[in-house]
Amino acid sequence: MFQKLIRVKDALRIIKKEVGEASLGEEEVEVKEARGRVLSEDVRSNVNIPPFNRSAVDGYAVRSEDVFSASEKSPEVLRVIGAAYAGVEFDGYVKPGEAVYITTGAKIPDGADSVVMVEYTKHLGEDKVIVYKGTRPYENVSRVGEDVKEGDVIYRKGEIIRSFDLGVLASIGVCKVKVRKRLKVSVITTGNELVEPCEGQIEGDKIFDTNRLILKNLLEEVGCEVLDIGIVPDDEGLLIKAIKKGLRLSNATLISGGNSLGKYDLTPRAIKNVGKPGVIFHGIAMQPGKPFLFASIGGKPIFGMPGFPVSNIIAFLELVRPSLFHMMGLRGEFVENEVEAVLTRRVPSKVGIASAVRVSIYKRDGIYYADVIRRGGAGVLSSVGKADGYFIVPEDKEGYEAGEVVRVKLFSNFVKGVR
Amino acid sequence: MFQKLIRVKDALRIIKKEVGEASLGEEEVEVKEARGRVLSEDVRSNVNIPPFNRSAVDGYAVRSEDVFSASEKSPEVLRVIGAAYAGVEFDGYVKPGEAVYITTGAKIPDGADSVVMVEYTKHLGEDKVIVYKGTRPYENVSRVGEDVKEGDVIYRKGEIIRSFDLGVLASIGVCKVKVRKRLKVSVITTGNELVEPCEGQIEGDKIFDTNRLILKNLLEEVGCEVLDIGIVPDDEGLLIKAIKKGLRLSNATLISGGNSLGKYDLTPRAIKNVGKPGVIFHGIAMQPGKPFLFASIGGKPIFGMPGFPVSNIIAFLELVRPSLFHMMGLRGEFVENEVEAVLTRRVPSKVGIASAVRVSIYKRDGIYYADVIRRGGAGVLSSVGKADGYFIVPEDKEGYEAGEVVRVKLFSNFVKGVR
């Protein structure tokens, strides 16, 4: 059918070579609003951490010269002149022979240089403490800048900001960060048979346009901004107009449908009439997902998504998502959420083409098992509804036997488990 | 220090037994807005899929009785009376001796009962087609309801709705779903030393309240609604008031700080004065995270989070998150995003207490390596900023040697990789 089917691995290499990192520009956002955004520059600490010498234990702040020789047998007695708590500093000065009660995290009072742990002391009456152990200077003290020095690089350009990074940023005195603008992706679906989901009735041979709804949500999930261009009828002129809009207003364009090899397959034709170089490859050696098309015009990628919903999803996860991450210029490597699972039955597969096999997962005695979803056609959307994930049978394998272990890529962190 | 340290596993068992599933109530939402929500009832299909008999291939819709004996050597010739495309049905009737050109997904015209693939036909002039292969009834036809029957249960109560489930729901004619209301969680931090992050200046021994910012974001990430009660000074009366507010207005309450065993440790005392049964355990056998406290009042849980930011994060991930998932009544099992990695150096650990060891990850020759973050104190928030995740040294292990393989729980799907 397709002139030449390209392996997924090669397809990804070709795409990444063609598109490169997108020029996204940057914007400044409040740290509180920055979760999930991508840093556009390195972040340095504005402060020392700790910002002052602070106690690492509960005990008494002392002058080490007063107690350096103290021991169980020959303790020292000091006069307690006050107390220091986290947030309530002692603002006097510790003179020879004096001590200050101190809790973890509290500022070391001026004059003192170390803390003797409360376990090695005994409070005596109103204002005396017996010290049974000596200290060296800075013992049990976290020194200013010990953890982080002002000016240290804490985050690198291209890192995604995680929930607790907001706390780290605030703690290093950073309240606004420069982040990349979100990657903007246009979504178009083509087909006379398509009707906006849940708007109006499905009549005759019309069907709901589920692909656009799915793609929009998958894109949002990876942090993209979506430009919804809508449903375009099977009309070359209108499709050309829609593609031009996508190219003009966004960094990448997804077109669902119109690229299998039937009578109404006009996506490749429309792309050809929009610009150069146009279609780079059409057809990948993976099922579902085979009709996937990749084109590029003026340095911007166009991903031709298969019309069958399952193909659409698998092609997105295997080809589009890594390409978008590449365009975002993310630092580091994406790690799939996978589990190893034992196949409960044989899975035959055609050699020469990879297969994405949908499975449901359950656990018994600490071992994951993968049940192949039998109703597996690319058009059967309900098969992904029931699936916890999928595994890939590589191009060169005839399949797997029951009992073999496969690596299942999970759709989410929850496996449905109970049967 | 603490009377009795409880193992994480036992702690979780105790919590789950005490709190059970929360009574969240339900609400109806549009499918388009339903990503990430939890179904509060089973979902059944409102339609048959396919909704009509449709072609599974490109070819000619025929009456099987006309062609059942057709072969390469003895083909049949039929009269082509029209065409049917996906979205453009043929509205005539196929009479004996007639055929209709048909594409994949198109409705089978009345009168026809099967489709002969285009590969086994030859178009002859204007309106004739030669058929070289016979068909049986329904051959190459996806029959109405074959994939999904009206009334079939497609999703179960307690499942989380994923991106592509929106498409599945729309395709089965479901436009609104009943979902559980979000779990509402109150967040309180206590401490005289705390200042709202990025508001005003840090002076003297004040520090930014990073824990609340982190907890709020971690809670949102797992789908909770957050009630931010704010910073409460070290005052028992005010803390009691804040706890009562949390109990009244939310399903669970998190209090950060005030639960280590220093002078100002008033969380347990305040809880005792609010209600019964109060504190169930205080102190877990894990570092960082040791001061974690669990209490319950009137069937609602109170989680006492450690004040040190790293302890706070680890205690959230190991104890609070699974407890909240339990309260949400999620169907299935949570799977951590983990990778196996080779330790680059020895990690000693105290027996009797589990350790959560922060690491950064990199990949070389297809193998992940885990570098322990050296600055590892529970107070050193920057250590999690640099970390890709952590692994647990169990209570009964003295640690790991360099070269041993550990299972690292990833903080996100990106590992920073490049060094």
C-alpha cells in the first residue's frame, strides 16, 4: 500500500533532524505559577543557605573555648542567659562562662561558636547548666552558605519545574523565573463524516470527531498550548487554508485523517500545494499507526495523524510526543512509565512491522500479568478504554509466547487491577 | 526520642484502616472537562459500535449470493451502481447483479451483505467490475454492535478518566459523566519563623514557608482541592482554631511543623485538645520523614508533616499520597514511576530505620546510574532540586555497595541525564 514503511526509530531520527528545537521565546512568571513550565535560563541562588549560622540540634549554644575539655568526669558549669528558638533569636551576646538554650534551626547567638547537644547537659536550677562533653568550633552548627552559596547554579535551562522545585526556588530567594513560552500546536481534523462530539445528533453515517478531543487533551497533558482549528470537510482548498493557518499561528500542526490511501486521501496532496519540502515520509512500520505522515514546511512540522482513533493515540505517543519534547528543548531524558508483566497468552505478530498490543494489567502474588485486549482493531476505540497500556512487538519478532515477560508502557499511574 | 518508631508499611496499614474511603458526594461534568476526574458510577455505552454495518476494507459492496463461486478462473461481472464513502452513504438498494464501490468505514448499502476487497476486482469501463473472489455473508463487514453493544459497561466506578477516555466516552454517546467531588485537603503550617514566600523580606532569623507552597502543589497534582489555611504562629489556641477549621471544611488536614520534639512542639498537644481519638502514632522508622504524625478526629485524618522540607516531601510521597488515593476510593493500583539504576558509590545506612536516599540519574550505554546527592540533610531543600528521585534502603539493611542495583522512584518523567 505505502511505498516504503519506515521504522519508528528511524522515523523519530528523521523528524528530530528536520525540526530541531523550536524558537519559543520566553516570558517571566511568578514562581507560584511556574509548575510544569520549562526554564529558559539557568537559575542561580540569590541567598546563602543557611542564611546565618544555625543550630543543627537541640542543646546549648556555647563558646567552645569554655567547654573544650569538658567530659563526663570533669564537666563544666555555665550560666544560662537566655534561649533561642527557630524564629525567635536571642539578641544578647554570649560572654565567657555563659550559654544559651537553643533549638534546632535557631540562629547561633553572637559570641557562641558551637552547640552542645541537650543529651550531654543537665539543667541545674534557674540559670545553670552542666556540660558533660566538649565542643570544637562550629560543632553542631550549620554554617552560613554551607548548603547553597549565593550565586550557585541550582537549575539549568531546559529543566521542567516540578511541584517541590517551587519551594526550592522560593528558598533560594527566587520569586520570578524566566520560562519558555508554551509550544503552540494546531489541531485539524478532516472528514465529511465528522461531527463535533456531543453537539447535535449522529445521523446516518456521521460519527463523532473523537480524535480532535483526544489530541487536544494529550497535547495539554504534555504542556502545549492548543490552537483548535476544527473540523475541515474533505475539500482540498479548505484543507490548504487550514494548514496555512496552522503554520502561521503555531509551532507544529497535527492533521487527523485524510492520509490513508482511499479515495478521499487529500492531506498529502494539500500539503504538497502549501509549500516545501512537504511530505518527508508517509507510512510507518507499526500497527496501529501505519498511515502516520510527517511533513515539514518552512521549518515547521506537520504530523499527519491516522484517522482510526487507536492508531491516532499510538502514533501520538510513539512519534509526536517525543518530537514535541525535542522541540521544547527539554534537558534530560524522558522515561516511560513501564512495568514488566507476564503475558497470559500467545501474541502472534507479522514480521516486518512492529505491533502495539493493548493490554490490561493485574497483579497476583507480587507479579504483574498482561492480558491482551482481544478486540484489537485500530478502529476499536473501546479497546484503549479498557487498556492499562501497551507493549511493542518489534519489527523482527514473530510475536511472544504465553509466559514471556514484556515491558508494558502504562497509559497512567493506575492499573485497573481488579478484574 | 520518639516513643516508638513505626515502619512505613505498618503506618500505611494503620492509616488506611482508620480513615477508609471518604464520602465525597458526586457532581455531573461535561466529558470535555472530565480529564483526571474519578468516576462515581459505572459508565455504559449508549450506542452500538459500529452504529451500522460498515466496510472494514476498500472494495465493492456486493450480495454474496452473486459472487460466492467467483474465482480467478471464473470471475463474476457486476454492474456498479454508485459509491459509498465514510460520511457519504449510498442511499439506493443493491439488487442482484449489482455492486457499489465502497471505502473503509462506509456504511454497507441496503441489499449488499459483504465486501470484496479492491485487490480482487478490476474496474471495467464506466459501470462494470470484474470480481475474482467470492465472499461469504458479512465478509469484510464490521457488524453493528460488534465492538461495543448498547448497555455494555465500559468504565467502572473509581476509575480515573484519562485523555483518550474522553474520546472513548464521546464515541459511546456519553456527553456528561458523574464524578466524585474532589477530595478537599486543608494545609496549615506552624512556626513563628515562617514568612509567606516572596512576600516581604526575610529578616533576622525568619525563613520562607516553602512547605505550604510545596504541599499545595503536590496536592493539586494528585487531583485534590486545596484549602489554604495559611501560617499559624506557635500558639496553641490559634493552632486549635486552625485544626477545627480544617476538620470542618475539608476531608483531610495537613499540618506542617510543630511536631518534632523541641520546646515549641505543639501540634500533638493542640490535636489532643481538639477531639478523639487524636494522635494514633507519632514518629516513623524512616529518614528523612521521622517526625511524621498521624491523627484522626471524628473519622477525618490529620497528617502532621515534618518541618524540614525534605522530610516533608518524602513523608508526603510515602505516606500521605497513598492515603489520599485510598480516601478517593480509586479503582486499581498505583504504580510508581521507577527505574533500576546502578549505584556509583557505597551508601551506608542505619539498621532499624529506613532511609530515603536522593539521587541524580544518568544513562550510559543504555544503563542508568544513580549518583547519591552528598548534601543530604533533611533541611537541605536544594538536595531535592538536584535530585531525579530517591530510593529506599529498607529498615533491615546496612546499606548498599557501589555497583548494586537499586529501584529509584522518579520525581518526574524526565531525568536530568546530562552531567
